[in-house]
Amino acid sequence: MTSVDTTAAGKAKSLARDSVKTVIAASMVGTAIEFYDFYAYGTAAANYFPHIFFSAKDNPTVALLMSLLTFAIAFIARPLGSLVFGHFGDRMGRKTTLVVSLMTMGIGTFLIGCLPTYDQWGVAAVAVLCLLRFIQGIGLGGEWSGAALVATENAPEDKRALYGSFPELGAPIGFFLSNGTYFILESFNDSNAMLAWGWRVPFLLSAILVIVGLVVRVHMEETPIFRMAQEQKKVVKSPLTEVFRKSWKQVLQATFLVAVTYTLFYTLATWSLAWGTKKQGEGGGGLGFTNQEYLLMLMIAICVFALFIVISCVNADKLGRKRVITFSSCALVVFAALFPFLLNGQIVGQRNFFANMVFLCVGFALMGTAFGPIGAFLPELFDANVRYSGSGIGYNLAAIVGAAFVPTIATWLSSHWGVHSVGIYLGVMAVCCLVAVLTCQETKDVDFTK
């Protein structure tokens, strides 16, 4: 390390930082809301929207597929959001951009809960649903990368992956809150009540999370590394041009590093919910679980997800990011080949809680292992003056490649060629991740101030 580098690193250390509690809250709350919102929508799209916004009477499978396609709209909007918020995040700072992205995301989610149904507004209801889903995606496009930078740019050099786990832990928290809300609602209401008004409650309650997030973020400091970039006049006028001119390879690597985690998450959380609870001919596998039973199993398994995020991040700080993600990619290929046997009703029978819990717990353990180090690995691939744009574009392109159409594709594949075709789909994504990580340099010891 040169004397200039040493001076820069020392300067970054000397700048005022937020407390660890503030960093945890500011970085975690946005990802928690992201996964809360998206899983609330995914659950509603799988169980309620086919009846509320589409006609499930003539062909239930087609209604389910149409509903799940609206799920994809926000993922398509996310890269656009990352372009907009990434530009301002690298020019104006992480703090202001994160406040605006959170407000955009929160407004879109809340208004979905207020939306009239198809019976009330007809096709206009579907059109407005798609518009609000798009707005949700724009806000979310600036969320993760900013949260990851708040965490990692405030972190000690030897604990960046551990600090990077803070936004990643928002995922299981948001998932648990969303699932828990639906679980409680379905415990006290029948299906008619859920279709009439119950489905709205999780979307309306998201306003509480957004208000908490805004309070925390308004009072946090700008990150020390961005302030140092401002002092050293390293802030560029056009971060997006700089990213695509100098770091296009890293954007592609980031996209495929993250894509498999999205594919796995929505296979576990959205597709498998429909597969486990719906009859054959309705987009399900006829496994015989009730919706409430499956939500409870998911809530148990999500604790495994949170645990393995922390374990993988500790290992990533000790062993390196590449080793941890290489292991998870290879393990996911094996999992993709074996999990269909656990979800095949002809093999395991109906209502086999043990087989289903093995599927969910092993899947979420691998999800945590793959997802945890991403919070540090992606920002470390890019220079400080384009870090918000670069990591955000890669992460949100991964949302299209790995998540946007996962529930739709998996439902279509399983209804035509059986559950093993879903395993092949996941296996292909895991191989893509493996290729991406093997082409990356290890970033554990990079100078993060550059």
C-alpha cells in the first residue's frame, strides 16, 4: 500500500461515523421493508389476486399465471430505479437518496392496499395495480445498494462482510413479518373475509415500517467514505457513464452472483407455497397442506435463513468472499438435483411435514450462505465514486434475471413437466453463479476508500 493509500485509509478512519446501532437500523430497515413488501405481494399474487383482479373460475392455472406476471413488473422497474437513484447516490450522497427511495417504495405499497377490485373498477383496477407495482420497483431500485453502502462504508476493514450482513438480515425479518401478518389474519378469518378485506392489511401496515425507516435515515450521518470522496473532489458528474465505460464486467459479474439467490428465494417462498397448497390442475402439486400450515413452516425455516446469513458473513471475513460463494454455488447444484424428490407427492405422499421442512430448511440455509456475503462483495467490486450505481445496477438486473418471472416460470414448468423441471431451472442458475464467482478477484482486502 502506498503512502497516499495509507493516508486515505487513515483519513477515512478519522471521519465521524454513525454508531453501530444507527448503522444496523438504517441499513436493515430498508431491506426488511423490501422483502416485506415483495413477499406480501407474492403471497397475495399466489393466493388472492387470481380471484380479486383476475377470473379464476374459467381456468384457475391461467388466472394464477396472470396474477404472478404482475409480480414481475416491479422487478422490471428496478434497474430503472437503480439508474436514477444510483446517479444521485453517487453525486449527492447515500443519505438523501435512501430517504427518497424509501418514500417512493412505501407510497406504492400503501396504495396497493387501498386499490379497488376488478369487480369495482374492471380493467382499470388491473392497470392501476400494475402502475403501483412499477412505482414500488422504482423505489426498490435504489434501496439495497444504498443500504449496503451505509453498512460497509461505516465498517472496520476486517468486518465489512459482517457489517454487510445488516441489510441482508432485513430479508428474513421482512419475510417473517409478512408471513406472520398473513398467518395471524388467516387464523381469525375465513377465505371469504381474506378476499373481501384481509389481503389489504399487510400492505397498509407497511406504512408503519416506512415511517420508522424514515425517522432513522433522516437522523443518520453521510457515510465517511462518500464524505472523503467529496473532500478529495472524486465525485463524478456522470456515474452511470463511468460505470458502463470502466466497470461493465463487474456489473455482469454482480448480476449473476445475485441472480441465483433470487431464484432460490422465490422458488422456496412463492412458488413452493402454491405447489404445496393448491391442487393439481390449479397450478399446485396436490401435497395437501393448508395455506396456514405452509406459512408456519416458512416462518420456522426463515430463522435458518437468518442464522446462515451471519455464519456465512463471519466466514467471508475470515476465508474470503469467493470461497464462501463458490461453496454455496456447488451445494445449490446438488440441492437442485435432489429437492424435487421431497416435493413429489407420489414419492413422499400428502402432508409430509418432515420432507417439506427438510426442503425449506436446507434451501434457506443455502440461501443464507449465498446471500450473506453479497452485502460486502458487490460494493467491493466497484470504486467509491461509482459504487452506488454499479452495485445497484448489478443487484437489480439480477432481480430480472433471477426473480421477475420465477414464480410464473416455475409454475408453468411444474404444471407441464413436473417438479423436477424446477430443479433443473435452479441448477442452471447455480451454475451461472459459479461461473461468475470464479471470474471475480477476491475482494476481502481491497482498499475500500478508492
